[in-house]
Amino acid sequence: MQASGVASSSALSITRQLLSNTEAGSGSTSFNGQGYQLTTNYHHPVTDSFSVVPCIGLRYTRVNTGGYTEASNANVILPLSYNSLTQNTFSAIGGLGFRVGLSENLTGTASIGIQQNLKYSMSNYQVTSFIIGLGSFSVAPCLAM
């Protein structure tokens, strides 16, 4: 049985260029995420140099994007903004691995897998804009699959 986890966090600075019917703008936001996985496998020798390794497991991921608002100033009258967004996914995973002994000190491996989302959710995503031709919009959250 194997367990693993990962966490990540970063900042993002965005700068929009001046285009026709828009103004330049800039702002910053943050990203962070976590992932956890629990798997188990069984090493099944077929010959002395070839094995099949089936595996199953569970995976959970969470990704957060912070809200974003461009700074207003004399050159930016119509700043863009969007709210924070969170996505959660809980999945079952499975796969089949192959291991072949190529020489005494060299082993080749290959695997194929599948992931089935058991539960997925996303918070409401809403963008606000007063820029001509770029209206505000909202994306309703997704429910469990």
C-alpha cells in the first residue's frame, strides 16, 4: 500500500496590453492546491523476467484560485475582476503495469490507467467587466458527477 500527498502555492501577476476598445490593466492573484492519493498493487510474476502489476486506489484533489481585481488609476477606468474559485475532485483510480527485466541491472516498466470521478464540485465563477464588448458573466457550480 502506498500513500502520497502534495501541496503547492504560487502567486500570479497579470498584465493586459492596451488593445482597441480596451485599456491596459494589471493585478495579481494566488493559486494553491493539495492532492492526496492512496493506492495498492499486487506484483504478479508471469515469468522470471516479466511481471504484471494491477493497482487500485483513491485520489482527492483541491485547487483554489484567489480572487482578482485590477487596480484602478487614471489610466484604468474599467478594471476587470473575478471572484475566487475552488474545485474539488474525489476519484477512483485503477491501472495495469508491466515490468520486464532487460538485463541484470536494467528493468523496463510501462503502465496504463483510468480515473473515474466519484464526486466533483466547483464554486460559482463570476467575472465582472464594464469593458465594451466584454460583458460580465457567471458559471454555475458543477455538482457531483
